[in-house]
Amino acid sequence: MVSRSCISLLDLASGNMMNFSQSPRSLPKIKTFPGIISDVDGDGTNDGNSDSPSTGNCAKMIIVSNFLPLNAKKDLNSGKWSFSFDEDSLLLQMKDGFSANPEVVYVGSLRVEVDSSEQEEVSQKLLEEFNCVPTFIPPDIYKKFYHGFCKHHLWPLFHYMLPLCPDHGNRFDRLLWQAYVSTNKIFADKVMEVYNPEDYVWVHDYHLMVLPTFLRKRFNRIKLGFFLHSPFPSSEIYRTLLVRDEILKALLNADLIGFHTFDYARHFLTCCSRMLGLNYESKRGHICLEYFGRTVYIKILPVGIHMGRVESALNHPSSSIKVKEIQEQFKGKRLVIGVDDMDMFKGISLKLLAVEHLLLQNSELCGKLVLVQIVNPARSSGKDVQEAKMETYSITKRINDTFGFPGYEPVVLIDRHVPFCEKTAYYALAECCIVNPGTPKMDEALGVVPGSRHTSTLVVSEFTGCSPSLSGAIRVNPWDIEAVANAVIAAIDMPDLEKQLRHEKHYCYVSSHDVAYWARSFMQDLKRACKDHYSKRCWDIGFGLNFRILSLSPSFRKLSNDHIISAYKRTSKRAIFLDYDGTMVPHTSIAKNPTPEVISVLNNLCADPMNNVFIVSGRGKESLSDWFVQCENLGIAAEHGYFLRWSGMSDWETSSLAVDFDWKNIAEPVMKSYTEATDGSYIEAKEIALVWHHQDADPDFGSCQAKELLDHLENVLANDPVAVKRGQNIVEVKPQGVTKGLVTEKVLSKMIASGKPPGFVLCIGDDRSDEDMFESISNTPYSPSLPSAPAIFACTVGQKPSKARYYLDDTVDVLALLQCLADASSSNSSSTETQVSFDNAVRKEL
């Protein structure tokens, strides 16, 4: 059981948390299933029943983001707060994508500070009138969280800026990290106040990346999605983050993780592979990771725009008025528009330098070309923002001083909040811009003939999230100033027909993949990802931010020592089959020979005349013979059972399968070519098989090469009687029909034929090849003369999909279990000897 103290915020932050004032008392909880809602640090673990779905309640959507979609203003005279929805907020716009109009509750912070004495009243008002739950973060904590860890550590790092010096991001600060965890904890508390087990929770962006751990800890089966609205950096950059594992593990506590592009998703998956040892696969077109029995899905889809709002703005009278003003202001000019946040990563200065280069190389455009750069207010403060702003103004002044003249400024910088209708007017007029839609009323304002086809061009940075989706755009490397300048020239000089075709292609995509489509698609995938939540049993494992859920089939459980020993003692004939690599010795061990502990426990088991113990391995017979020379009574099956020895005193038997090894002349050269191309890989040549190992190669490259080698070998050996299989860090070619299952079948059949059928069968393995043994021991027809069916224990090492009914965590657990069985044999033997001595003594007396 996880105690309250172990899961406390102190442990989560791995240090002493700063003290901060408590949030106002909890809001009244929405009707829930009895006993479901409680404090996030509630006592105990979930046994799978504590968050069972309630009945009679409609599922609602809980959207969690750093900021609520609200505008807040306080009347200085009356002291009263007034609130209104922020129509620009993505969180508000995405409601259009939710089917059946579910209730939507928002959890987040206000953009203004509310005095602690007013927080309770404000909370009630926001919940009742706006379905919003505010998270009142203490100001000192929020400053460290948002302006500290988020904006000056995560944001630069996620945009490939390492803190190599004070001018390039902040070095890792434990106090800022603690504030980040603390804030995520407060968000979790607020989600708990409104959550019901049938609800869906959707968390947004990098501010709340550890929130999934808090939520999953309290509700094992919470239906939880996460979408990252920023880039995710490559593993070379991300691995420099000191809390890299904690953040990855926290994200993996979500059911669905969304990214704008495949590149961002690929970087995340690579980090999971390199740092956590997790591999991903594709299931019916959906990318997913297996994480402790849970399937975590990956979603790739950029956020769209709200088409209805754009069209409303275009039809608004103020837009038509603004269009005429802009037309008059820039009469006879060719208008190019850019809209960006004031941020060092948005590349405003690079865009300005491209315009400067363009005018320098194309003097005929002086007096004709105008760049209108709208600068959205900065989302944070700090030295980097001020420097970006200074650079933007400096370059703008230089361009206007050099190329401008009375009545003409090449660059018009609009550094203020620009209403959406005004932005739309600029979009509609620009020859080269991000979006250039049209409506009948806007056409009328522009003087466009009704029914005319619209023209527009788009120049985008290849690093933007929407770039892969806009196939008709001119993509540029923003750091290549000359290329950007040439792209702008190409965009404005493009033939009208080409412009029309590009416009139609973009408009078709943007209008069909709008924000509603994005939200609807994400929710559909989230529901699909959560559909099996209640078909599995859940256990809490790990402390602090290492917390995760072990989710297994109800019939798949950890093998209990007490349970198996009880069955072991009741039987007089037993068969025990043990894999070697990954079962008796860990895969990570460089020394592959058995330890003295392994030799000892095997000898103790073999000393019991009731036991038939076999090592069943894919390794060669020479290695196994040398390693287990001290175990005289141990049976060994080498090379997946092609060679079998019943004990150390018997000869090796060879499988009766007819085998032709000519295929080796084809397979070996292919493997050698992959070995030469893959640093860290090597070939293991066995008597009947060839194995290509890549555990010492780069994880990504090795896995990629293994997949390619598998396909290559399957093609060239298609007409040969061999099986090409991929295992854990290996690709193996062996004769068809040679499986570990034949070993168990042969041993068990011989025991049954000799009139000594086993009443106890144990099989332990960790690899795909061991699945044949699990299947074989379950399907073998045992003797009907037995008073009851034999006790069969098929056990895999590690929690993963398997034909086995039981699992053990690792090789340590395996040896501990075998030692318990050996001790049980010793105790039975001692009891038998004592009884025999007592009987002999009684006979002498008589």
C-alpha cells in the first residue's frame, strides 16, 4: 500500500517543498458514485474497483490548460469582478468538435491575480456561470512555475536551445522544478473536485506534463488524453534535461498523447526507447507503446483554425470598413503579411532580414512591396523577450531608413493587440500570407467580381507544425535569408492560375481539417484507447513521479510462492522447464555463464528424485555443457531442442527432423553485410542456426536494421525449409519445426509412457520462443489415471502479453521462487528421513 507520506509532494519533487498558502476550500463536488471522489493523496492503492463507473451520469469533458478561456476584469469603483469567454481561445473553439454536446468543464488559471479573500466567491461564480474551475496558484509559486521553469527552461529546451551560457536559457534549478510539480499538484486537486469515473480528461501543453501521474495515481482507469502544442526535441537535446525520465513516465500515464507532426512524435518515441527501453509498434494504423500492461497511443494531427469564426469575422461590418481603410493606406502596393508572437523562437527578425535582402536585390520593388508585421503581445517577460523586441525594432528602423521615403515604409510594424476582425482584413488583402479566405461580403468590400476564384500564396517555415500538412505552400528554411527572399518573390510573381490552384488546395484542407475536426478526431482516438479499461486489473507500483499502473488481464497474475509450493508438495512426480537467457541470468549481464547461486539452486532441485529439471535454451550445446558440468542430474535442451540430453551422464540426442543446412550459404553473407553496416552487432553461428545480435548497437538503428534484415532473409530464404524469427535484440534463422515446444512434449510424453505422469509442471521463460513451451504444456494430454488434473504453471518473466497465466518480474524473482521449491524438497526429504528412522526404531523395540 502506498502511504500518504510516500506519495507526498515532498517525495514527488525530490526535495523540500516551499510552503505556500492553501487554496480555498474545495468546490462542491458534482454528483459522483459513492466513495469515488477524495483527496488526491488518498490512502491506499486502487484494487481496480475504487474508480468503477457510476451509473446514471452523463460523461462530461474536463479540459485542463494553464489558462482558462476567460477574460477577467475588476471594477475599481465597486470592487466587483466581471468575466466573459475569450472567443480567441482554442479551448472554447474545440467544443464544436465534441459530438452529442457533452457538458464541458474547464480547469485552469485566470490571467489576473485574485485576492485570497475573494477566491471562494469567484470560484463559485465561475463554476455556476461558466463551468470553469480556477486554480489559484500562489503568486510566488506561479512566478517560478510559469516564468521560471516553463518559459526559461522547458520552452528554450524544446526549441533546441541548451543552457550552455546565461544568455541561452536558464540552468536547471531544483526550486523551479519543485514549483512546477507543486503547480501540477494543485491542478490535480482541482480536477478531482469535478471528476466522475465516466468522464474524459484532456490535458493541454508542456505546462502540465506531470499532471497525468497525479491523476492516474488517484484514478487507475481515468480516461486521460494529453496534447503537446509545442515541438518535442530530439533525444540528443531532451536527454540533457535532469528530470527527463520523470516527465516521460508522467506523459506515459496518459492513454493518448498528441503531437502536431510525426517528427515531434518520433522524437518522443525515440526518447522512450533510449531512456526507458520501450519500443513502439503500429496496430491497425495507430502508433502505440506497451507500458506495464497498458497500451499508450500516439496521435499525430496539427490543430486547425475555427472556420466559422473566420467567416463571421469576414462578414462583420467592421472588417469591411477596415478593408477599405487598408486599401486606401496601401493603394498601389503589394502587401505581404506576417503574424507572430513576440518570442525569440518565432523568427520575426529573420523575416525582416529576408525583406531587407529582397529589397536590396530587387530595387524595382522599392516603393511597391510592403510587409505588415503584426506582433502579438509576448506571453512572458524576461531578458530574451526584451532582446527580441529590441532587435525587431532595430532591423525595422534600418530597413525603413534605407529603403523608405516620404509616404512609403517597406515594413509596417504593428506592436499591439489587434482585434481578430482587423487581422482578417489584412489576411484578405495580402498577396502572400498564412490564410487568404473569402466571403461574398468581403468580396464586395474588396471590389471583387462575385464568383471570381480567389488567389493566394503561402510561404511557411519548414519547422512550423502545420508545414507538413500544407503541401501547396512554398517551404523555406528561415535561416536561409536569401531563400526566404526568393520565396517571397516567387509567391507574389506566381501566375494567377497557379495561385488559384494553390489557394483551392489549401482552402480545401484548412476548411475540412479545422479545429472541430482536430478535437473530434482526438476524442475518437481517446475513446478507442480507453475502451478496454475495465477489462483489466490494475495495481499501483512506484513512488513519487515514478508512479505507474500495472494493468493485466484478470487471468494473468503474479505467481505466488505460497500457491505454487502448496501444489509442489502435494505431488510425487514433477517436470520443471527453465529458459536460460533472461530467465536464469539477466539479458543485461555481460557475463552469461551461470552464477554459483544458479548452480546451487539447480543442484538442489535435481537432488529431489521426484523432479525432472530441464534447461531449455537457444544456446549451443557446447556452451551449455561447459556451464552446467557440475549439474549431473540436470537435463539440457540446446538450440531450441534440436539437441537433447537427459542428464550429465547421458549422450546428446539429435532431433529426428530431416534438416538441410545449404540455406546457411545464403543467409550468412546477408547477415555479414548487415553486421558490417551496424556497429555493435555480431553473428552467432550455431550448429543448426544463425543468430544476428544487435543488443550493443544503437537502439533505434539496431531495431531498424533488424526489421530490414528480417524482411531481407524472408525474401531470399522463401523456398528453404527454415523459419526466420525476430526475438529480443536478435534475428534468428533455424530449421522449420525446431521449437522449444517439442522438448516439453517429448519429455512429458516419455514420463506419461513410463507410467510416471507428472502431477506438477512448471515452465518459466521470457522470450517469444518460450511461448511454444507454454502452449505445449497446456495442450499435452496427461494420464487419466491421475486422481486430479496436474498443476500446470506457465510463467513468463516480465509483464507482457503472453500465453502464460503467470508472471514473475525478473530473474531475481525466478531464483527466489526456485530456491523456495528447493527448500520445500529439502523439508520433505528431512520429514521422510525422520519418519523412516522412527519406524525402524519402533520395529527394533517390538
